Amino acid sequence: MWATILIAGLGWIPAMAIIFAGATTPTVLWQWWQVLLIGTVTGAAAGSALGVVLGWWAPRLGSVDS
């Protein structure tokens, strides 16, 4: 069980870094569609980073912990 928690935590490190970078990029001068676009791109990139980390580590867990 602890391995699952560790791997999930490691996966969220790059994802959250991407999310915070995207969230701090827009300024008050941006149009609504620009904010929507950066949010969409940021979400896709963060989700991909999370998927890559979990996809690489999860198979090493073997069976599900109980």
C-alpha cells in the first residue's frame, strides 16, 4: 500500500509544477479565450506528465495491495 501512495505522490510532483506554471502565466491583460487556451494546454500537459510517471512505475507494483 505504501508503494502505491509513494508512486502516486511522485506522479503528482511534475503535474503540479506544470499546473502552477500555467496558472501563474496569465496576466490581467489576457483575453478570456487566451486564459481558456492556456488552461486547456496546461491541463493536458499535466495529465500527460502524471500518466507518464504512473505508467512507468505502476507495472512495477505487481498485484494490488490490500
